[in-house]
Amino acid sequence: MTLLSCQCAYFLCGISSFVNMAESASGWRGLLIAAVLCSAAPGSAFVQDLDDSFKENRKDDVWLVDFYAPWCGHCKKLEPVWNEVGAEMRSSGSPVRVGKMDATSYSSIASEFGVRGYPTIKLLKGDMAYNYRGPRTKEDIIEFANRVAGPVVRPLPSPQMFEHIQKRHPVLFVYIGGESPLKEKYIEVASELIVYTYFYSASEDVLPEYVKLQELPAVLVFKDGTYFPYDEYEDGDMSSWVNRERFMSYMPIDGFTLYELGDTGKLVAVAVIDEKSTSEEHTRLKTVMQDVAKEHRDQFHRELQFGHMDGSDYINSLIMGEVDVPSVIVLNTSNQQYFIPKEDIVSVEDMVRFINEVLEGSAEARGGDGIFQRIRRIVYDATSTVVSVFKTSPLLGCFLFGLPLGVISIMCYGICTADSGDVSEETDSVRRETQDGELSDEGSDEDQDSPENMEILEGSPEHRTEVKDEKSPLEKKED
């Protein structure tokens, strides 16, 4: 029924745009423009463009807002998904309104909401602003909006409702009991972490028969086909406990999941495999990781999160190296260190031994966030970006990098040739002056070496002086 409503909405949008454009333009050009515009942005009618008046008017409704930049490639990629989100939220009757704001045009408003990058998705509810950091798919964004827009703690009135909710959500937290300080703390934690998971409350008779409680009130997490109670003495702060337990013990891991796991403070043990491969080695390594997560939960669940990742591309970019497929790697997301076993992991015992070495500090730690690694990261990211641009669009790469280099080369050539010309002129001038000086010096030397001069030099100083100055009247007469 929802899909049919969406399709009808898209059709009506097309008819409306078509008629409007036909009225405002003449002939086939108007019809063509209308058809192109409608087909290019289906569902955009359900996404409101927001301006500076949004700040004062928003508190009357719950808003799901995309803060974007017109030049951002990721924002352009999100745009069709965002239009689908708007259409779906409208057709389902959700009270959440969907909008988008150009954060470059309204930078002051974006800064007040804590926008630091693009795109940024936030759900604004009263005085609260909740960040969305999950995968940018329509289903995930809509689930986030519906979860956060609703009550912070939702009641479970019957066993049937509890069973239905448990089938829908792989992880959920439930408070059991009446009013208490523990419930107040639970509501406080739920208000903080509602962006990640669901929080419910129920009475003891609503729980399944397999749940056995030693005391009330209690907080339970249901996941992995069973439940685990919160113990303040063993688990510490409730917020930290919820943050650690909001994931299944074993799960598929991607870039977004790994980013969220960074908030838990856990090490992440990953089996890097190829899910399309039917090789026994891939299947065995995945099974070993699952068995360790299940059979050794009490030993490792506070320190480690287990999972598998399809392919090694993301891991390679993370560690700036190459990881074999299949293989095992343990990541420390807090300081960017990683650990690789020296020997192949064949059994559960091998995996447990390797994890103990990591926890005890005897395993070799690689990577890190030191100065050398940061410089290496800058170089690696820059190189990867350049290579990626040239692989995806060689012409664009040549334009982006070739044009600036060409301009710089021409400037350098001009500077160098100008300097060399000036130097040549100065050198020629100095050479001419030197040659003139040498010629005059040679002339005076010849005069000094002539026989007449030699005879004069042999006389007395007085005679030499007189000869040099002028001849006497007697000598002139004799001559």
C-alpha cells in the first residue's frame, strides 16, 4: 500500500510539473523541459527547501534535515535518496517533516546546529538535535527518524507485543519494574543513546518464560537469541554498558559500523573474507570467529567486538597496507593500531590464543597515531585521491592536475629565462670593459718596452725627468 501511494505521488508530481511548465513555456520546448525536470527529481516535492526563517519556526514540528553544500559530491549522491525519504515519510503519515538546507548560504544557522561537514543529517526535536551517522540508505534513514521522533522509552503492554518487537529488532533494551532511581537513570541514558538503539519498559509478566530475574528492578539487553542483565558493579556506568552492548556479539562490519564501534572503546576482531567465495578456507575462518564470539562471550565481550568484512579494500586503506584474503586482523580504533597473527588461524584455540596475546600486550602492535604515521597518512590519502581521480576520469584528472602544473611550469620557465638574459647582458658588458682595459694596458707596456725608453731609463734620474718632460733649447737648436 505504501509503495502504491509513493507511485501515485510521483505520478501526480509529474502531471503537476508538466502542466505548469506547459503553461509557462510555448511549444514542444516547454513540454520537454517539464518532462526532464519531473523525471530528474521524483519526490522532491516532499522535501522542503529551508531558509533563515527555519530557526524560529522549527520547534512546532519534528524535522529531519539534510545540511548540504552545492559543490559536494556526496551531497549530490544523497539527493535522490533524500527525495525518496521525503516521499516515504509523507505517504506513511509520519509526523516527521523532511527538509534540506544549503549550509553554505545559511552558514550561521548550520553552525548553530553543529554542522562541521557535508552532508550532515540531523533530526531536530524540540531543543534537541540528534546526529545520524549510519549508512545513507532510505531504509536506515527512515528507521532512524521514526525511532528518534517517537518516545524515548516505549511501553510493552503484552507478551504478544514483546514477541513482535523482538522479531523486528536484533538488539533492544528493556527496563523491568516500577518507579526507581534505576529507571530515572535508564531514561537519562535512553535520551542520550536513542540515536543508536531502542529502549522499552515492561512488567515482569510480559517477559518470555525463559527469562529468570533474581531481583527487580532490572535492565536487560535482548540479543543473540538470549538476554544479559546489567550489573552496576561488574559493568560500571550504564551509559558505557549500553554503548558496548548495542551491537550483536558477531555481525557484518563495514566502514560505518567500524566508525560507530570506535565509540565503544572495544577492540574489533575482523575476519577478512570474500563472501562470494565458496572456498572452505573462507567459510572456516568465519565460523571460527562466530564460535569464539559465542562460546567465549564472558571472557571477551567487554574488550572485543567480533565480525567479518567482505573484501579487504577498506581495511587496506585503513592500515595503509595490504591484507590477505582470507585473514584475521584485530583493530584498535582508538589509536589506529592493528594486530596480525604470525601464524594462520585454523581453530578456535588458535583464535583464543591470538586474542590473549593482544590483550596481554605480547602481540606486535603495528600502525598507531604517531607523527610518522600521520605524515604517512597525509601522503597516502593524497596519493590515493590522485590515483582514484585518474582511474575514474582520466580527462578530469589531466585537467585538474595538468593545468596547474602547466601554468607553474610556464611561470618558472619565464622567471628562469628572464634571469639568464639579464645575467648574459651583464656578463657581456663586463667582458667588453675587461677587453678595453686590457687593450690600453697593452699599449702602455709597448711604450715602456721601446728602445727609446730603454735608453732614457739608463740615464740619471734628473736626465730621465727632463727627457720625459720636454727637450732643452740647446737640443732643439742642434736638431
